Amino acid sequence: MLRSMPALPADDAPLAGLVVADLSRVLAGPLVGATLADLGARVIKVEQPGGGDGTRSWSPPASATGSTYFDSANRGKESVALDLADAGDAALARELVARADVVIENFRPGAAARLGLDRDALVAEHPRLVWCSITGYGSQPGGAERAGYDFVLQAASGLMHITGDVDGPPTKAGVALVDVLTAKDALAGILAALLRRERTGRGGLVEVALLSSIQAALVNQLQSVLGPIVPESVESQPPSEPVEPRRAGSAHPSIVPYQLLETADGPLAVAIGTDAQFRAFAALLCVPELADDARFATNALRVAHREALVPLLEAALAVDGALAWEERLLAAGLVASRVRTIGGGLELAAEVGLEPIREVRGAAGVGRQLASPIRIDGVARTATTAPPLLGEHDASVRAWLSHPATDEGDP
């Protein structure tokens, strides 16, 4: 049974006292706001009256807030419904920006200005403000006009081209990976800008494009297209030919075995990163002769002879099931895991002491959320306020914004 972690005191939360205006919707921007709330910031989510963030209607699974999709990225926030096409509400939104330390938005470039929230003018007017813009393809002509959606970016970036079985079609990742990685890049940019503000008193503009974030996440696969670093002093060095990666199922392009291998009852993920590990792995499988085979003596040779090696390993693994082999490999100091469900992954996190579940409460009710992966002083700080109902904090936020500013962090 997965238990929830107890609530934590907020008096020393790293971002206590900071105000965040979350003007974003869907996933990438809201995830940034949720993480800032985890770290102690007061995050005020601005939503369109009537429907709010579109993910409230992305169900099943349904929730008291609308959907579990919305829940996943909006804990710890206050919700105020503002119609930015209304002059009065637009004025309140500008007042919120004036009192904020951080603004997060993912409007198409130019859209916020048409609604009375001119980013460049507001950043100039409030020099300590950190403004984070998340776009699909950047803000330059040719990209600014294009809407960014995770699924399409997985195709456009090349991620989908390298994901899936060797002989199968391109496949999307099982989660909105582009949005999630973009959120982490945006968070890093915001925290860096806040740190610079501590030194200089100046905030600034953080811009992150979905396309840029997922391309950065392609790391070694993308670098193989750009080619290696070559010595400038060698004039005769021919230009490197790019290598375009292809789909390889679960296999790694540069390490063998580093993939799913079949056992008697299902696949086992095995990661053998060194020649010494391969020798130990072969001995554990009772085929020590494979480590002495000239075709498999080094990782480079194993990559070259992957098609010959994998069937031999799977024949040895066929005598027992994935769980039994996982236990043996872990006991031997090797790295392996059977393929777990998401629920099984949560159970594993609990088994190893990560305490992955946090209880949240609010007007919407009570529920469980994943604890923050960021641990500070040994503590995974996670907001314990449930994701808000649409406009749940209208009265308090509107009252705060309608009175002269004193302590910006106070409601």
C-alpha cells in the first residue's frame, strides 16, 4: 500500500515570498508554475472565465477539478478567472504582473500584447520582473506563426523518427515528453534569472521554444548528425559525414547489451556499460565463453556483432523469468529491471525510500500527488494544496489586486 508523506513546514521554503503570475495553460507552462509552488512561491493562475485551462476538460480520468490531467500540473496554485478582453479584468492582470516576481505565459508571440499585456513594455516598466515566454517554434518570423503541440513536435524534431521498433512505424513517447522537458528548461532559466536579479537587481526575459528543448534532449543522437570534434591543425582531415540515427526499438546505438532482452516470461531491461560488467553478466548467465569470444571482447565489437550476440544472450535467459533474473543481476551488482507498470514504478520508489506520494487538500477535496523530485536538505518539498477549482480564489485575489500594494507576498 502506497502511503502519503506528511505535510512539511513552509517557513524555510526556498522561494517563500515570491509571487508568480501563471498566465499559461495546458502543460509546459503550468508545470513550471507547479514546481515553483512546490518550492514555496505563491502562484496565481489566471484562467479564462467559463472553461478555464483547456486541460480541465481533458478527461477521462475525471476529477473534481475537471480532469486528472489538469491536476498533474496545477497543485499549490490559486485560481482567478479574468477575461483579458474586458478592460477591468485586463487592468487587474496588469496589476498582477506589476506585483509579481515571475510571469509565465505561452501565448503565441504577439497575442499577449493584443490583450493588453505587452511583454516588452511590462519588462521595461518593471525591471525586476522575470518574464518567461514559452513558444512552439520561437518568436522569429516563420516560427512565431506556428502553434506548438507536443505530439507534432515529437514528429517535427526527429524524436518520433528514432522511437519505435526497427521495422515498425515512427512512434510517439508515452507521455507529453516535449512539454515536460520544456518545463524543466524554463524552470532552469527562471531560477537563473532570479539568481542574477539578486546580484544586479535586474530581472529579464526568459524564452524557451518547444522545438529547442526537445532537440537539446536528443543529446547524443543529435550530435551524431552534427558529427565529431576534429583537430583544427589537421588540414587534411576530411569533413565528418553525418550519421542519421534510425529506430532501434529499445536498443542503444553505442552500447551492447543495453536494451530489452527476452526471458522465459517477458522482457528484462539490461544495461551493461563496461567490458568488466559484460564478463560478469556472461558468467551469471552460465555462458562465460561469450566474454572470451573475439566478436564480443569489447563494447565496440559487441555493437558491431549485436545481431549475433543478442540471440545467444536471450537463449541463456530463457531458462528463467524476468523477476528471477532481475534479482540475480542486482545481487551481483549489475543493472537490470523487469518492465513495470507506472503503478509498479511507484511501488519501487516506495521500496527504495523515496516516499513518492504526497497528500493534497483543498476546496476541490483530498487526493494524492507525486512528490517533487527535487530534494533540498534531504526533503522533497511539494505543495500540499490541491489543484484549484476554476476561480476558486477570485474574491481574495481581486481584493488584493484592488488595494494599494504593500507586502507583495501577502494575500
